[in-house]
Amino acid sequence: MEARFAVARQVADAVLFEGYVLYPYRASAAKNKLRWQFGVLVPPGWGAESEEHSFQRTECLMEPRSGARLSVELRFLHAQRRVVQRLAPGGEFETVAELELPDRVLVPWDEGAEERVTHVVAVDELQGDGVTVPFSRPAREETELVHDADGLLVGRLVRRCEEINGRVRLTASPLEGPYAAMRLTATVENTSPWTADEGAADRDAALPRSLVAAHLLLGLAPGSFLSMTDPPEWASGAVASCRNEHAWPVLAGEPGRSDVILSSPIILEDHPAIAPESPGALYDALEIDEILALRTAALTDQEKREARGTDRRAAEVIDLADSMPPEVLERLHGAVRSLREVTGPGPAEPADLTPDVPGLRPDTPWWDPESDRSVDPVTDRIIVDGQSIGAGSRVLLRPGLRRTDAQDLFLQGRSAHVEAVLHDVDGGVHLAVTVEGDPGVDIRRAQGRFLYFQPDEVAPLEDA
């Protein structure tokens, strides 16, 4: 089961560190003042007066075989407060707001230490009262000495963690009917104490005693789980009655397998995977990787020093953006996932899925321009309102009401140049255009970034 979990952890790591540190990766940035928005389980005494939760409940269906065992792995971040201290002339250390070094600027910051709670239990033991797995992480303090470029001691970092207590409760019950399926319930609770005099403290005070980005990995061997989004017909009613609170279980691990569940505070689809184009962890999935990498590389040297001093993971993002080769950056320019069924042959694809295109060799992708020279975006032309339109033609933009986004409405009535006539795999035609008077038209042409309209969204104009 460890090997199965290893595959699922690739996505689980992204869940664990989503929003950990946001662009521009500096502690002083407003975006990094309120962190950790997903899967935060606070102490129950504090959460009673807030909108935060102290528990997660996961409920799903499984089909265990004889002698099946359930492997459980709870993962979360334990927030640790980092204090920056400077070495004073008298040899004592004094707490400061920042400590400047040649390559970084150290500042106070909340780091996240990864924690795991694991347990393996026979499925037969989960019926009735089930099994409860308590866990505890003690308070601790660590010190890291800081030296300058010459190796001289200039300060230290002091990291402090508060005690955390919790438990994982596991129960299972058979479904009614002829099917050998069971309903599995896994509840994660934060049981850390919170005294009355601390009740008025803000969220920052509760974070060190919280389970941050908490999620579960569940593995069944031998046996399988049922999809919560695409269950078999006989199980659809039982799946609909499952109660999941502050978490959502999906099939994880290798595609085609169903023996691992990832229960995440972020809603995912079955068998989620990291995009193959991703250059590495950027921790800010609300941004597009390409834009994020370009913006990060464009930070000033001082901004990069502050980011490197904020967190080790932020420093890794800066180094990644600075060292990213052009071919990796080009790979981030876009990918069409919907074509995977025909693009690639994969081991699970049957041979009869190859489209029946005349003259197509079996080893040639049917979407490859070299496989069909009957179309050419530069020379192709179409008829619009009785006139021939192609690359170089002038058109009047009149975006359609049904499929237009808000930005296209600003282009109503503008004149444009047709750059290419494109045919999609469904037989549709699209015109790639640049707007007349656009000061960035040369850059758009160089990068191939055009605006796209359908033939009924333009009207011919007299060519220049």
C-alpha cells in the first residue's frame, strides 16, 4: 500500500501546501497576511465562537474482500512561529523585526512542519463502535544559528510549536441488499485544549494549535472503493446518502485503480494528477503557472532577497523562476487536455480508436499538420457575406450575443485584420484576428496570441 500512497501523495502534497506562501512570496505582501484557508481544524474551544471547524467527516463506500485491511494516513501542517534575533554587542540575542544578510532578509514568519498519523486496521474491526486512533504532538522549541557571508555569527532563528492533540475515528457498516459493500466513515477531530482566557484571541493565535490543510489517504487491500461522482447504478442511492463535511473523497493514485481514496478539503475529480507541464511547486494555484513564473523572475533583487528570507520554500520558487530554461517556460504556454483521447497513444487505449483518415499512417498523429496538407491557416479562405476572407483581410467585429464573454463586448464595432483561418477537429471555423490600432499588435503576432471569432461574428471590410 505504501507504493500506492506514494503516487497519491503527489497530489496530496499540492493540497497540503496550497496557499502556503503566495506571490510575490514575501511576508510583507498583503496576500500573505491571511494564510492557510483550506482544511484548517481549530481547537474546539476556539472554533465554537467562529466560522472555523474543529473536525472533518469523510464517508464513502468500499467493497472489501476477505481479510481486507484499511490503511489510514492523516497528513497536516503544524504551524511553528519563527522569531528573528540579532546578536547584540554584549553577546546576548535581541528580537528584531528583520535581519539583513547579503542574500536574504530574515523576518518573523509562521512555517509549516509536515505531520503524519498512520494506522492499519482490519476491516472486520471497524464494525460496531469502530476504532479510535488518538494522536499528540508536543510543544517544542528549536534554535538555528545564522552566520554572515564570512562565517561570523550574526543572529539566530527561534522556532516554537504549541502542543496539538487529536483523534481519528473509523467505523464501517454493511449496506442493505445483496451487494458486499460497506459504508466507511472516517472523522478527524482536533481535541487540543483552549482555555477561557484565550477565548478572545484572534485566528493567528489559534493556528499553532490547529491542524492546517488536514486531509486523509485511505487504502484498502484487498478490495476497492466506489467513485463518489460516478458510482455504479446499484450504489447511486447509497452514495447520495453519504455525509461528507469539510472534506471530499475521490479515487486517487494510478488511473484505472480504485484501492486508494484521497479525502481533501479542496474539491477534486477522481484520479487527480499534477499537470505534466508544471515546473515545480509554486504554492499559488489561483495564478497561471506561466504568468507566475514570468512575474517571479521579474521581481527586483531586493524583492527576491526578502522572498528568500521569508521561507525556504519561497526561496526555492525564486531559484526555480531564475533558472527556468526557455523550453520549460514555452511548455507552460498551454495544453489541450480534451485531445488526450486522440493524441497520445497510451497503454490503455485500444487500437480501434485511431480515426479513419485517408492516407494517415498508423504512427502519425491525425492532428499533426504534416498528416493533412489540405488545410493551411495562412492561405485558407472562407466566404462571409458573399466575400472571400483570409489572412490579410479587414473585418468589422460584431461579437455574438450567445457565446461572447464580457471582454469581447468592448470590441463591438472595431475593425481588425485577419491573421489566419483555423479549422478545429469538429469541423468548425475560427478567424484569428488582431485589432487595428492595438499598440501591442507586433508582440501578439510574434507570440501567436490572437483574438478568435467565428465567421458570423465578423463582417467584411474593404482590404487596405
